[in-house]
Amino acid sequence: MPSTVIEPVGSFAANKTILDLLARSGALLEGHFLLSSGLHSPRYVQCAKLLESPGRAEIAGRLVADLAREWAVDTVVGPALGGVIIAHEVARALNTRCLFTERVAGEMALRRGFELRSGERVLIVEDVITTGKSSLEVRDVLAAQGADVIGYACILNRSGQAELGGSPLLGLVDLELPTWWPEACPLCATGDAAVKPGSRPRGPEESQIAERQRPASPVPPRRPKHDDDPNLGGPSL
């Protein structure tokens, strides 16, 4: 099975910490997965497993917040569902308020009395950014209220890009997973069916396939040439 390539983005210590947390929480999965893009992959990262622990979520939020600490953020916004917990923890670390958007009849919206001021500097936060589609939808909703979206931050950046919609995109780790279109998928060639992970309900066949998913072996990060290894404190894991 092809190996996962994870590139360090921040310091070596921060990169190693988040990979350790993902591995220890069982968030690194191996199996046969159907991604939202339609591609198939033998590996998947379920950040919800990491964020189900308040202590680990707080650490992840602090590390993501450190990426954007110099951006003078007024408000953090995350899209429901996957972005809500990590956005809240980033806002806690930055001492700002946290809002979330949600879909209404398929369209992203800001509801529940949430409001933004004209010119308010907003950081959009997600757990994983792949194509950036949902993040850009959030940006459009916030821009309609006059907010200034100054950038994007996430735990895992699968986009292969350092910017999104003309604004900087920062992730704790850049994650490159092997992917194939269904017709070229070697797992499909063996007769194995793909399961769609995430928060959507599974059908009976998907549930049976999910039983075969297993935690992946942790992948050590590569140490950058210039690394100051900051001391990472925080709650116990």
C-alpha cells in the first residue's frame, strides 16, 4: 500500500505533536475510502476522532491559532459541522469570539443571530481543507456582511496550495494521500468496495466495510533544516 506523505508546515515540535495526537486518537485510518471528490484512497484522516477529546482539541486549537497569531484576528468562523469544534478552540486561543456557518437548503448561511461588522477581520477555520469549496462558500457569506476575510487555517491541508481565493491558507500539516479515480483504483480491481467516510449516515453495505477499517501506522514528520523546537505546553493528553 502506498505510504502517506506528510510535509511539516510549522515547527517540527508542533508538527510532531499533531501527528502524535492524530495517531493516539485513532484518527489515521486505512481501508478503501470514497472521498467527496469522487476519488478513492487507501487512507483517511477522521479529525472528529481527534476533536472528541476536549484536551486534545484544545491543544490542536492552540497550535492552529499559533499559525495566525500575528494576523490581528477579530473573529474566527468555522463551517458546520467539521469546522465548529476546531474553530471554537482556535478562537479560545486567540481570545476572540467564534461563529459558525451552516447549510440551509444546501446553501451556506450565517444564522442564529450571528452578525459581523463591516471591516471585521475574520479567520476561517476548518479541520481539513481539500478543495476549499466550503471555505470559499463561507468567505462569500461573510463578505456579503462586509467582513474582511484575512485567511484560512486548518489542522490538515490536503489542497496542495498555500493560498485560497487569493488569501493565505495555513495548515499544521500538508497531507498528500494516494488517490485514484474509480476506474484506475487497484483496490476496486480486487473486488473491494469503497466506503464513504465522514459524518453522513452509512448504508448497511458501508457499515460492513467500515468494520474492516483500521488505524494506520503513524507517519513521522521530516525535521525542517531550521527548527527552533518551541516548548509546547498545555493540558495532558
